[in-house]
Amino acid sequence: MQEKIRKRGFFVLTGAELTGVIGDVLYNIVFLIYATQQENKFLCVSIAGILPFIPRVLNFYSGYLADRIKRPFKSATIFKITQIIMFLVVAAVIEHPSLIVFLLISVLMVLSDFLGNLYGGVFIVAEKDSLHADEREAYMGYLSGITSAIYLIFQSAGVGLLTVFHNDFTLIALINAFTIALSLGILWAGRKYLPASAFNKKVTTQTEESPEQTQVNGMVAGAKLLWSFPEIKTMIILIITINFLGAIQTPVLNLTYTQLNAILINHSVSFTILAVSLSLGIGELIGGFSLGTPLHKIKLLQLMPMNFIMYLLSAVAVFLANWPLLLFTMFILGFVQGMFNPKFNAWFMNNVPEDNFALVSGMMTTCSMFAIPVGQVVGMSLVGLGSIYIGWTLLGILGLLAAIGAIYVNKNYQVNI
């Protein structure tokens, strides 16, 4: 009986989390469309593109704060209520287009995402306590797979709702507020199944220092802890490489759709974009669920050479104008991504001290995020040259070098993930 209650606690936490994700996915894609309809279209679209990265860059700080919250459930409730109020404000102003309104909504979205990061951070210990160590990888895989499915379904649903309701952005904001409220409702309805750490959490404090000094010392200590694990150092390097290559690939691939008709499926740009997105998403979905099968025995480092070689193969696909090969490479990239996150998250829960869970996780995210703007600059610079083949050649070479590097690490370093 106790075993069932414990697992129900995990399902309550993940159910609340996934319900909130639905609203986020819906609104993020809709907000980008909203940006394209503003008077200063270029500026607004640029801002909309940058917004998702701001909370991620601040993950180290939200992680630090989350680790020091003593009452996770109470704090999570406050976070959710605040988010609901924010999106009610968005719903009230969004149909009065102006640059000021757009900037206000942008600020509210960043704050909401920051609160979302805090929400996720405060319950990391509770999620750990809801599962045995040998269960975490499989369950994290299921969670990753379901999240991928949500992204696949509700990105399209957001666009569909806008079409059906004639660009009613107020409705989408209200739907997002409703999903947040529903997420909070799930949390409250299932609170009796949550572990004790969801309500009261041990927090290490240093009362002799000023709050500012405590924060600095806490984050320095977290950074030292981060680099004390060879596995984490290796993973950060791998994630940075993955993000860098992916950030280069995106603008080059987008230009390819417009310059290389032979790569298009049925001569349709929109259908090809959809097929590429679906291949990536389905790969993530299957990769996540595969951790409940014998494939969970594969170590992350063993996956990396295959992952990196896909960038070379995607370049080959473009040079050959072979869209089935391109879709295959996207599927494999998604599959590896679907396995990567839950496997690492499970290892993370089993090895990192609880009082620094969110901080170390946030620092990892922040470190790895810096590769994305650099990769985007490189990708956009290559796009600016006007030839897709220059970009794909560079991406293929970098993918090959990364694969060789991953093989070398596999052979010469013992990293047990």
C-alpha cells in the first residue's frame, strides 16, 4: 500500500507539471504568431525569439532560490496563483496592440517562465523521494516521452485554435491561465500522496553572512560541486556541443527549404517543415519510452558518436537532395535527445546532494545555453553568405569531429552514465 501511495505522489507531481506544459506550449507558439502581426514586426519577432532563452540563462539563480525554499508546496501554490494572475492580465491587454503592450506581455512571460523554473526546482527532492533509485531512469523516460508528445500535439493545436477562432489571442491567454489553474488543482487534489519533502524540506543556511554574501557563496559552492563530478563535466561539454551544432543547423536548414526545391517533400515547404518537426518529435517520444526496455542499458556516451554523425549525414542528405535520409537523421537526433535527458536526470537524482539539486541543475542549463546564441550567430552568418552548401559543409565537418571526439572520450575515460 505504501508503495502505491509513493508512486501516486510521483504521478501527482508529473501530472501537475505536464498540465502546465500544455498551456506553455500552446501559448509560446501563439505568441510568436502574435509577434508577426505587430506593427514593428522585425523587432517583435526578434524579441519573441529571445524570450525563451532568458529564463534558461537565469536557471542557475532560480535553482539557487529553489534549493532554499523550506515549504515547497506552499511556495508552488503561490507561484501558480501568480502565473494565473499574470495571464489574466495578458488576456486583458493583448487585444490592444502597441509596442508597450507587447513589451509588457514579454516581461510577464519571462517572469512566468522564471516562476515555472522555480516550481520545477522546489519539487526535485519530492520527485526523487517518490521513486526508488532503480525506477528513476524508466519513469523519467516516460515523462520525457509524454512531454515530447505534448509538444507534438499542442504546438499544432495552438495554431489550429487560432485558425478556428480567428486569431483570438485573448482566448489562448485564458486557456493558458486555465491550464495553470488545472495544474494547481491536480497538485492540491493529490497532495495526500506527496512525500513529506514536498511540504517541508531541509535547507542549509548560513545566518552569519549578509543575504547577498550568502547567495554568492552558495552559488560558488554549487559551481564547485558541479565541477567535482567528472560525469557532469563531460555532460556539460557534450550538451554544449549538441546545442552549438543544433543552433547552427536550424538557420541553415531553414534557408535550405527556400533554396533547394529538390529536398522538399511534394514540392511543399510547409509539409517538409512539418515532416522534419514530426521526425524529431517522434524520435524524442520513442527515445524516452525506450528507457523502459532493454535499451536502457546503453550508456549516454555510447549514444553520442551516433548523435554527432547525424549532423554529417544530414549534410550528405542535403547534398544528395535526399529527404528520406534527412528525416532519418532528424529522427535519430530526436531519439538520442529523448534518451539523453531522462538518463542524465536519473543519474543526477541518484548522485547529487539534495540540498543543491536545483542549483547544480540550473547551473548546468545556464552553462549549456551559452552555446546556442554562439551557434545561431555562426548559422546566421553562414546563411548571410547566401549558399546553403557552405553551411552544410561546415556542419558536416564539425559533426564528424565531434563524433571522433566522443569516440575518443568513450575509449579513454570512465564516465558511468
